Amino acid sequence: MTRSDSFVNWFRSAAPYINAFRDRTFVIAFGGEVVADGKFIALTHDLNLLESLGVRLVLVHGARPQTEARLSARGVKPRYVNGTRVTDALALSCVIEAAATLGFEIEALLSMGVANSHMAGSDIRVASGNFVTARPIGVVDGVDFQHTGLVRKIDAVGIRRRLDDEEIVLLPPLGYSPTGEIFNLTVEEVATATAIALGAEKLIFLTDTPGVLNSQGQTISELTAQEAETLLKSGKPQPEDVAFYLPCAVRACRSTVPRVHLITRHVDGALIQELFTREGIGTMVMRDTHDVLRSANLEDVPGILSLIEPLEADGVLVKRNRVLLEGEIDRFSVLTHEGRIIGCVALYPLADEGAGELACLAINPDFRNLGRGDALLRHVEQQARKMGIRRLFLLSTRTGQWFAERGFVESAIDQLPQAKQELYNYQRRSKVFIKHISDNIAAKVKP
């Protein structure tokens, strides 16, 4: 595949996400390290791209390294209890100074419109204000946290007004009380509370690590909120930032936010990779679902037939009678929702040629466009990898574009395995689509 072909295929595969994200609100949280390390300049290019695609952006920034530097310059050692800063009057003044300076720097970087750069012609407007009402943590286990606070309320109406005016909203790690006090807040709490109040489509944390890790140290591609909570309760060690952000992800998903992403801040373009590719790059935490994806059995035959018969009648699928389906039931997987079969898919391996045929992918019309088809496709790709299959192929007369958007490439008939070429139905004239799959962690459902 040429470089241009690769780009075209990627751009086509990104199209569903571009359409799905338009006019949706993303809350993106990052620590002050992103600016201190000079990484925010590259991030502005990605933020500019999202804004140009119609994504409504709320940015929440931290200021820990900048605050630490100011305290150090005054010869003061910061004090933390269980990872939370004890903010005395001097520390608060340093937080305010750091957050204000950082806010101006971020606004300046977002406002760049330098010719011959990624930001050329950009016209980004940034809004900030007293959108966060806070209260003091108070005394916990005998420790007075003084000016360290908790979010009490988010002015969602005020933020939405600014978003409606096509402005990016920038929130510092500070909150204000009705009596005029200022409180130091954590970036993760401000971001989480804001995403929940806005009913954001996504809450995104830029982390120091690749995401949530399994016992082998590999990034876990996706988790439900329940799985994430179980992992936290297991006591298995996780990187420090994940230990802070993962409970926030669970909280957000259990409320109004469908998906939360933990992605590394150290990879240029990680935000774009996570949002516009099926493979992603970090960990996505999703709302708990009542869907169950499992191997099919003979009792599932009536449910599968009810799914595929309308598609067979319409010519989308090749007809399978009950006897044939019963004989091939071990090739099928089904997706159930509260016990009802709402989707199915089949995988027919051709072990001698290292290939496998994906067939009979169907979703109940009431459950389409909700990521279920992607879940079945991801399941088949995982099955194929376990079987040593590195090349998936399918035959389609109507749905080829859907598969093309997910990495399948239209191919000639002679690219099929020999056994399948001999059975090809020239009257049906199905198009051939092939995808080479790798050993990468399985792709995740995005929109």
C-alpha cells in the first residue's frame, strides 16, 4: 500500500468519528507539566483541529510544577496528605500566581496564527471566568486542609453560553465561594465535575503513563465502569496518575459521561490517535452496559434467524437455512441485551492459508449506530488473533463502505484464499474486502 493509499484509507476510516463528534462537548484535563515541558505547543495543533471540526472544547489545566517552583523559590517545602495538598495562605498565593500566569500562557499559545504553521489562519477565542463554586475540605482525620477545597457547583449554563459563542473555555484549578474565598482544587475533580455538569460526550485525561495497565504491564484498551471499579478494589498497583484519574472515570461514567479516556501526554498526536482511530492509544472507560457478547449455542438459532432473515430477503446476506445454521453454530457469536439476541457474527477460519472469513454480521435495527457492530467486529478480530489468523476477508454487496471505514480494503477476487475463489458466486457479484490484522491490543469502540 502506498503512502497516499494509506492516508486515504485512514481519512475514510476517520469520517464516522468526524461526523459523530460535531457539536459534542469534550472536557480535556492536563497537568501543568504539559506546558512546563513545552508539549502544549504541539497539543494546540490538535485542539485547533478539533475546534475546526465543530467540537466544543473545555480545557482544565493544573499548575502543580509551577506552584512547586514558586514555593521552592521561597524556601518552602510543600505538604501533602494522601496525595492532596494542604494549602496554607502562602501556598494559596503561589497557586493563584501560578494558575494566572499559566492561564495567560495557554491563551497566548492557543491564539497563535503563525503563517506556514498548523495554526495558520486559526481564529480561536478563549473564555475563562468564575464558573466553579467551591467549598473547603475542612478537617479530615485531624488534618486541616485550610484553603484546599472541593467542587460545590459548576456554572454549566455560563459555560454553555461561551461554547455556543464558539469559544474554548479554559478552567484553572481554582474555585470561589459565595463569600469571596478562593480554594485550591485538583485538576481531576474540576474536570470530572465539569464533564458531569455539562453532560459531556467525552472526558479526557492526559497522563504521564500510557493508561491503565494489566498484570503484564500492557495498556488495557477499554474497560467498563464496573471493570474499572473492580480493578481499583483489587488493590493491583497502578501508576500514580492512573490511581487519581481512574476513580474519576468511574464516577463520570456512572453519571452523565458516556466515555472517559486516559491517554499519554508524551506522544505527539496521541489525542488524534485516540479519537480518530479504532485502535486508539490509551485506555477508554465506558458506561456499564447490559450487553453480553458470547459464543452461540443451538438455543440461539431462532434468535439468529430472526436477525438474518430480513437481510437475506433483502439480498444483503446469503441465505442460510436452519439446518445449515445449526451445523455451523460453533462459528457464531451473539450479542445479547438483557437476554435478547440483538447481534450476531461468524468467523470461518482457513487455517492452512492463515486467513479467516468474517460473515453474517447483523444488528437488530433498534440497536444500530450505537457501537454494537464495532463490538462484534472487534470480537472477531480478537478471535482471529488467538487462532493465528492474520488476514480477514469478507464478501459484501451492500455494506462494503462500513467495513472500508474500519480498515478493510476492497480487493480483487484472486486475492481470496484459493478454496474461497473456487466457491465464488459470480451471479451474486459480491465485492471482496480484506483486512490484515496485527498483534496490537484490540481496537476499541469510539463514537
